[in-house]
Amino acid sequence: MDNHREEDVLRPHALLRAGAVDRAHADPRRDNRCGTGQAGSVRTGESTRTAAPGRARGTERRPLDLLAALTGVALFALMLLVVAITAEPTSVEDAVELRSLLPPSLLTPAAGLANIAVLLLIGATAVERLISRAHRQLVRALAAAGLGYGLTIALNTALTALAGDAMPDVLNASNVGGVASNPLHAYLAAVIGYARAARPVHLSRVAGIMAAGIAVTAASVLLSGYTTPLALLLTLLVGWVCAAATAYAVGTGAAAPATDRLARELARFGLEPLSLGALGGDPEGNQRFVAETVDRRLDVVVLKADTTNGVWKRLFLRIALRDPAAPPVLLGLRRRVEHTALLEYAAGAAEAATPRLLAVGELDPTTAVLVREHVRARPLADLADTELTEEFMDAVWRELRLLHRHRIAHRNIHPGTVALRADGRAMFTSLSTGSVIAGQLAVSLDTAALITTLALRVGPERAVDSAVRGAGTDTAAATLPFLQSAGLPLELRRSLRADRGLLGRVRGEISRIAPDAPARPAKVERMRPRTVVSVAVATVVGLVLAYQLTGVDWRVISDPDPGWTGGAFALSLLCMVAPALALTGFSPVRLPLRRTVLVQYAASFIRIATPAGVGSLAVNTRYLTRAGATGPQAVAAVGVSQLAGLITHVPLLVLSAYLAEAAYPGDFAPSLTLLVVIGVLSVLVAAVLVVPPLRRAVLERARPYVRGMLPQLLDLLQQPRRMVLGVGGTLLLTVGLVLCLYASVAAFGATPGLAAVAVVFLAGNAIGSAAPSPGGLGAVEAALIGGLTAVAGVPAASALSGVLLFRLLTFWIPVLPGWTAFNLLQRAEAI
């Protein structure tokens, strides 16, 4: 394909064949015009010049950052030296003046809210940097935070070891606290380092709130008498130094391609370039260049060993699909290069119209080079409708027959790999995913892919007619079982998302031409993707449960406390009334409470055969429509109920995490649980926003419920009683389940903290909602048992027995009355 335009070519003055420097056109200041993926050009008279290869801007390190870091280190050392010379040993009893300024009852909630705000903003800025693809800046900020935390702990350990009990009172105001908070505060150093290294100047309001939150926590630590002004100043200095040091170490910008080595490698093949221009990356993550020699133009591709674009997706498809339909997974650089070279040499031997591979080279042990002749061509996606003639489509089919006649399968046909050359001949590009000695299944999949590709541009009728002309009626009819999404290349599947009914129309057109064609889809999948995920989840859950059951004292399980067990049972009944109250509040029509409670039991019966949450959504929606609501109203009401659950779930999780591991009251550092919770939430949000397949899956699942949600919300705001009933029922359900889990664990002799149990339940419930198993079966149990032992400190035996009792009461026991309620409601035509 002609990926090169004359204005995109960079003619480096350092690579002239004669070796002379064209001083009339060589201007070193133009070196900075080169980008990191596109060739920048500067016209001078009739020629185009670029920066010398190898001198393009790469990682930049500001000397000012290094100077700031060194200055900070020197200042820190000087301050410690002055303290060591002039200060007296501490007298902790004298450090009480600041404690009298503000009561701890005011400082504790203020610092708690500030910590939560700062951590949430850190997560938000990290997600924003990921979305903006500012990966280097994110790495710099996270590295500064980690370095600040670790360096503070190291300094505290060293100071404690050197000073012992004679720590100067200007550094130590309290003997309470560990190496993470006394005398220097590791949490404050970490967040100061992150805020300084991230530098969200484009988010000035966020930066201001983050600074205010840090200031509130620092003031709380100081006013509580837990630290001293000098220790706080040194903490600030540590965070500042770490931000400057990581800014210098990580740097800015992107590494420039090693065009000097590339030019020497081309010269070794006798292809010494007069100019070398970067054209960016290809879909596989490889760098592309165009080279001008004395007599021709070359296309150059640089492959790196660490390029793994799409490897996980291909690996998953390799497991899920049968061999001819699965894309190759070539992990090693040598295997990728050898496979590509084999396919292109085979295509050249078959006299196909693909660009001829001229050379295979190596820049270093982790970088290889493929050099091809340059062929002017345009992909099918860029051709005008008037150019999509029958002659062109016939030429495409001739090329495919030529490849198949020589047992070469392309296996990646889509609108970007079918092209029209300048000489009028059709050709296929990107043979690197193909195969030799191809069997009939691979050939049929290629044929199906080409019919679908042409149908995207010319419609099903013309595409099928061209297949009949180019391959014959029998071959076109035999393709019918392979016209299914699972057997098509990934890029072609993405193109089909704009017209999801296209495959059905193509199949209908083939059936019209060949009524006797086999209509049953061919089996190209080893197993469905959902089966792969379910098996993986079941395996992980089984291993986790097996590990957790090791050393369990089974005698504890058989002796629950009757009082706590009865309380847990009563709370499980409350957990059936609470969602009924919530649905009654959010419903646009009046619902009888008794029947609505029966609907929740019916949903409990349905969920044993459906993924978590799906059964209850379907039953509630059906119930509302039967009660008189329109379809959109019912879907919107259920959507508002789910939104209320999410809005209450996340704040309760963050608040419980903050309360779960309260350290020394004057420390005011967030607990590890809170850090983990906010970190996981940030990663999940980033994954949904950054990963397109995951984002599409979430949007497709949420779109039916969100579409009519705004009118329903406005209606609720005008009726406060319904709003209170709906939100109150949602909160009551969450609180009831948390208390039920607490009572179930307490029935076996454990006394965990209520906040820790809330964290475990809320996190476990989220994991269960994401698991593909019915009702989150297996995943919920593993998450709850692991969480109770790791977060709440519950012994393994009590955690296991408590979780089994909890799931028995809230998942299994409601199934029998749920079956009865389901039948009763069906007879009454209520669902």
C-alpha cells in the first residue's frame, strides 16, 4: 500500500549516498521537528530535508529537576546536622501545648474526610492520565509516591537506630507510632510526592482540592501533638525530593527510533538510503519507515521483541477456537520474523501480487528489520464506490484463488488488507498471520471472510455474485456454514459492529442462489468464550478454597451459637423485605408490598440458573410491566434501583475501608484496606474507560436501563416519599446483609470488627456480580472467606463456617419458597 506521501519523506542530510553534507539545506535546528511516529518535513527549494537519524528528540531530563533533588538532599542533611548538634533529648510529656488547641473529636473526622478526598482524587487523576495516554507522567507520579513512602520508612528506621531513646524533641512529639509515621510521616511524603510529580496543572481545581486535603491532614497530625513542625517540614522535603528525583530519572518524551543503525543495516544489503522517514506504527505495534534509494523506494518494518499488541486476545482465541480459525500466537521475535518471511517468500514463489520481501535484518538481539519493495496501492476501505467494479472484484477473487492453489491461507482478510495496486492489479497485504499447507477449513474461512469484506462495501448481493463468478456456485454455497462471527478475523468483526445484520443478509443471499446449501453452522469453536471464563473462574475459586481450607478445624463448624444463628436468620428475612421496599419506592405504579416480597423470593429461585443480578432484573422488570407500567418505564425503574445500589455501595465501601483499620488516633494515615479499596476502584474505572471491549460491554449492558432513567429520576425528585422509600430500602438491604454476615461469623465464636465485615461483604458482593457463575456461586464464597481471614482477622475455621451459614441463609434456603412464589405469581399472571 502507498502509505507514503512526498511531503512525508524525511531526507536526512547525514545519509546522502556520497557522504557529503549538503550545507545549503542542513540546519541542525530542524532536528527538533521530528515527531515520535510521523515524519515531519521541511521544504527548501525543490528538496525536502530532515534531521539526521539517531538525533531525534528522545527522553528529555531537565537538569533543574536534578538540581532540585540534590538541593533538597543537602538541605535535609543540613537540618539533621543542626538538630544533632543543638537539640536536647526528647521529653514527650512536654509536647502537650498543641493538643489543647482543637479537640481530637474534630481533628479525626476532618483528617478522615481529607484522606478519602485526596485518595479519590489520586485515583481520578491516574485514570485521567491513562485515558490521555500520558503513561510516562503516571509512572513518574506513582514512582514518586512509592519512593516517598519507602524512603520515609528507611529514614525513620535509621533515625530510630541512631538516636534510640534520645530522639530530639524537635523531631519526636510522641513515643506512639511505627516506622511509617514517627518521626517522619510516610503517607504525607507519598501523597506530596505524587501531587508534585503528577503536576495536574490542566486540572487546577483538582490540584487545589488535593493540596487542601494534604494540608488538612498535615495540620491534624501537627495539632494532635503527634508530630513536630520540624518533622512535618522534613516530611514535606522528602516528598519534594522524591518528586524531583523521579522526574529526572523517568524524564519526558519518547525514545527516538535508532535510524542510524537502521541506515547501516540497509547499507549492508546494498540498499543504502538517501532518505529515511518514519511513518508511525502498524496495528501490530511495529514501527514503519519509508526509505529512498538511488533507484527505488522501500518499505521498512522494525519489529521489537517486547511488542505484544493483542497477544492476550489471540491467546484467548487460540484456546476458544479450533486451529484453522484461531489466530497464530507467535511470542518470540525470531518466530514472528521467520513466520512472516516464510509466508511472504511463499507468496512470492506463487507469483502473487503481494510486495516482495527483499531482506531480513537485525539491529540488535531484540530488534529485527523486514525490507520490502514499495508498491503503490490503496486499501479497499479507501476506494471510491465507482472503483468497486465487477472487474476489480473478479481480480480480488483471482488473487485469493492463486494463494489457495498454492496452499497459502491469508487468515486475516478485512477491508484494510484487500488493496488495489496502481497498475490495476488486486492484492492482499499483511500475510504475517497466514499459514502454509492450509487445509480446507482455513480456505473456507478465507472465502467467508472475503465475501463478508466485499459485502461491507458493495452489499450482500454483489458480493455473493462476485463469489459465484470468482469461485463457483459450489464453493460459495459451501461457505454458508462458515459465515459466523466466531470464524472471522478480529478486524473484520470490528467492522461488522456497524451493521450487525450483514452476516444474516449474506447468508440469505447464498441460500437464495443455492437453496440446497448446508445451513447448519460449522463448529469453529472448541468452547464458547463464556465457557472459557467459567472454567477459569471455577479453577481459581477451587484453588483458593482449597488453600483456605488447609488446617481448618472442622469441629468448630458443627457447633454454632443458637442466638447468633437465629439473629442471622431473622436478618436474612429482612433482606427479602428490603428490596421489595426499594422497588415499591422506585416503581412508577403502585405495588402491593406482600406481592412484591413474593417477587423477590421468585427472583431468588431464578438466580440459581442465571448470572448474578440478571435473574432479579428480569423478574422485577416483568413484574412492573404486569403491574401496569410500560416497557420503558419498567426498565427505567429497575435501572434507577440499580443506580441507587451503586451510589450507596461505593461510598459505604470507602467509608468502611477507612474505619476498618483505625490506627493510633493521632496518626491520621489511611489504613492499608482503604488504600487497596481505592486502588482497586481506580483500576476498575480505568479498565472500563481505557479498554474498548470492556467499555462497550458495560455500555451495552447499561444502555437499556439508562435510556429512560432521566424522566424517572425527575419524577422521583418531585415525590420525596418515594425517593426516601427507594433509597431507604436499598440501604436497608446492604445493612441487613452486612449484619447477617456478621451474625453468621459470630455464631462460630469470632468477633470481627463490623467495619471490616462491611468491607469484606461489599467487596465480595462486587466480585460475585462480575462472576459469570449463577448467583456468583464459588466466587462469592472464596472472596468472603479470604476477606474475613485477611482483612477482619477471623480464623479460617470460623470464616469458612460463617460464610457457609451466610450463603445458606441468603442464597440456598430462599430457593424453595422462591419456587413456590414463582408458581403462585405465574398462576396469578403477576410475572
